[in-house]
Amino acid sequence: MTKGNFANSFFASTGWDGKLKIWNSQSFEIKDSFRAHEGNINALTTSPKGNFIVTGGKDSKVRLWDFSDCTSPHAEFDAGAVVTGLAFNPKSAWVAVGTEAGIRLWDYENKEAPLLTEVDYETEESTEAGKEATDDKDKKKKIKSKKFHQVTALQWNAIGTRLFVGFSNGVIRAYEVQVDSAQSN
């Protein structure tokens, strides 16, 4: 559950049923309730001004909803892996997307090249398994599928230039991000 500005009158919640619910914070009545994803929704965030809601789910999709009209997504992004966390950049039209494989940085206003960058964080086991592979025709190849540390938490600093990311192995990393054409959302 997250509370956005939404004229200080509403908050949003999601669940395993794939539904996004918009609630009146005064009466606790549901304003809108609809299926936003095919499968459970794992992450929810609102824009700093409260005009957008972003959801991310098991279906690997990230959807941006305009709070004033939730009939269809305003923008959509395929994260390529199950979404585990979301964070709006406070100074630009960027959303940090945490997944089971790593981080994606999505510019929801850029329709032509929405993926700004991605960082996958492989487990040590996965890296070592790749080293065991051999090209010798007489020996069987021992290649295991890659495994990644899943993102468990995302947070931007107040000026949107540093992204802090927590991973399932307990590591916290800080990434410096340059915001060239920052726009407020």
C-alpha cells in the first residue's frame, strides 16, 4: 500500500489477485478497482506529485497509470523478469525497476528508447558454473542456468542523482545517476 498526494484524498493498494484499488482516505470506500496485471502485483509506487501510480508484477510488466483516468495504462514497460520493487525519481520521468535479476531504469516519457540502463547482479554460484563449461567434444558441458540476486529495496536520494538498491544477499549498492534533462512529474 502506498499513499500519494492524489489531492490528499486517496491511496492505492494492490494484491496477489492482480487488482489495483484506489481508496478514498476519508471514507475508506473504493473509488476504482480493476485488474491491472495478469498475476500478482509485487510493487507499487506513486509519483512525487501524486498524479501517477506505477505497478509492477509477476508478469514482468511495469505499468504507469494516470490517476485521473485509470481505464488503461498511460505507459507500459517489459522489465524482462519478475518485478520486485519500484521507485520514482524525484526530478525526472524515470522509474527504477527492481527485478529478480537486477535493476532496470525506465524513462516512461521516452517511447523510442524507454530502457535507459540495466544492471544484472549474478550470484557467485552462477559465475562459477559458467567457468566449468568446456568446449571439448568428448566431455559433457556443465552449464547451469544463470542465477541472480533479487532486488529487495529501491530508494532515490532527494535530488534524484543516487539510487540505493538492496539485494537478497544482504548487499546494498549505491549507483550514481546523471540527470541531464530532469523534468518534474
